[in-house]
Amino acid sequence: MELMEKRIAEQGRVLPGDILKVDSFLNHQIDVPLLSAAGEEFYNAYRACKVNKILTIEASGIGIACLTARFFDCPVVFAKKKVGRNSDDEFFTSSCFSYTKMQTCEISVSKRYLSPEDRILLIDDFLAEGNALAALIDLANQAGAQVVGCGIVVEKAYQSGGERIRGMGYRVESLARIRSMSPEGGIVFCS
Amino acid sequence: MELMEKRIAEQGRVLPGDILKVDSFLNHQIDVPLLSAAGEEFYNAYRACKVNKILTIEASGIGIACLTARFFDCPVVFAKKKVGRNSDDEFFTSSCFSYTKMQTCEISVSKRYLSPEDRILLIDDFLAEGNALAALIDLANQAGAQVVGCGIVVEKAYQSGGERIRGMGYRVESLARIRSMSPEGGIVFCS
């Protein structure tokens, strides 16, 4: 998606430690028109797949998931990283390692909100090692739901996540795929 | 908003400890068409106020904020509860006590994303004691931004938050105001 690559090139900041900061439009401040356009891209990619639910993970995935769901006219479910005291329900749970936080976290979804009837599009902001996406797939599988594919805003294509998830047989559509990046060399996209 | 009260009456579950579970449509599963309609209500209430930014708090506020921002054609900024290792920025911070989690949490927004030029609409899912909203107002004030008002999905009108925030001189528009609720007696709305 040319518009997304352009924005990343203009506003993305590459920091030491393989960090790409895109918080001016994606995961702190949210550029709603841009992410609506991103949602439409995901819709165009998956419109034939009878998606009836979008599954994402708090917090950064929620905005893009909601703006995508408008096109599919379906609900969003977001996996939670912590289950609060308000929870009397039973949950599907899975664990994933977050490199951003350098810790393993449990994610969970109430059993009320995933079912074998669901045809799920997974949405997330980043794909790097694929840990979050693999955990979401695990949750969907536990529910007996069908994962029709994944919609990712930024894929770090030089990391193993894309290959891992595609190797599991899932379709992954990424709006921007980064071939390499460094504080000195900037950001290079896959052509 | 009749549609919202109806949905709360149909799907809200009142649990012991003054808990209203609305996670089938608001804060775990998200009914995107319903919350789009909610966003339009907020737009109708504040359309004359020259809102140029929506400020909310992760995670439950993000979906409704994004679906509201579409109508204002403005960005969303969400306050974070934890600052990750990706942060090299300076932050406005404020603290608030969460009754849901029974702990005080720090919330923060990068100084890059709030400024004196901002005319801010605050959006959140719940208003009870008003702690989260007061902390968001504090962040906006630190930035020298103008808060034009607040848009709340569910106000527990029998708690002090609404009076507190309105008493500070801020306009609060709530789509559903609950007069009383209990596991036995169900949910009664303000007429």
C-alpha cells in the first residue's frame, strides 16, 4: 500500500534495538483517515472470504481492527493481556513473548466470543517474530473457528514471523513490508 | 441514546460488586455498527465545537474513539497505561485509581501529540468516579490544550464522577445514564 509506505518513510523513526516508531499515526496517535484506507485495503483483499469476525489484540490492534470491521460489517473481538476482576467467564488463553516488553504475556478471549461458526480475519499493527499472531491463531483454533487470513500494517520481512505464519498455511497480507532498516541507513521496503 | 440503553438492558449483566458487564458489545467484543452510531451521536452533540483531536485511554476507549473520530475527521490519541521500552520521548503523565483493577495506575501521552492548538473531545466507555476522565483532563491541561467536552457511553449516574467532572466546568454527554442497578433489581436508567 503506497500510502502506508510513504507515511512510514516520512514519519517512521528507526531507533537502536530494531525499533520502528510509528506512533504519530499507528499506535499512540492514530491517523483515522489513513487507517480507514488501510481497512479498505484489507477488505479488498479478503472480501470473498466470508469474514464474520475480526480478532485482534489490545491495545494497538483495536483501532485498525474497528476501522477495518466497518467494511466487513462485523464485530471485533480483542484478546486481553490481563483478565480483570470483572471476569466471571471462562477463557481461551495462549501465551506469547513480547520483544517490545521483553516478557511473556498471557492473552485471553472469553469463550462467549469465539465459536466454530466464526470465520476470522486476524488484524495487528506489526508482524515481526509472529508470536502475537501465532497466539491469536491458537485462540481461534481452541474455539474451533476458521482463520481465513491475517491483515498486518507493518511487516518486518527480515524477521521470521511472516515465513512462520505463511508456513503454517495461513494467508498474510501486509500493507508495508520492510526489507531492512537501521538508524543510519533508514527504511528500505520490499519492492 | 435509546439504542444504547436497549442494548445495555438486553445484554448487560449486573454482577456483585457494582459491576456492569457489557463485554458483548463494548469492551471485549465490539459491535462496530452500534459504536459507529454512538460516534455519530457524539458528533451531533459536539459538531459546533471545532474538535480537532480525540483523546481516550487504552484499551476499551480506543474502538469507540476511532469510530467517533471518523465523523470529526480528526486523529485519536490514546493515553497509555505503561510506557514501553520503545519510548525515547517525553511524556505528560497523570495518575488515577482504577476500581476495576483496584490499583493506581499512571497514564501518559507523549508530548509530541498534545499541544495548545488542540481542541479535545475526551471519549471513554464508562464514567463512574471520574478518575480516568480527571486524569485525561489533567494531561490535556498540562499540554495547554482546550477540552471542549466528554463523550461517555455508560455513565453510572449514582456515582459521583458525573457531578465531579461537570462541577469542574466540563460538558459531559453520556449515551446511557444508569440511575441504579443490582443483580436482583436489574438496570434502571435515568429518565
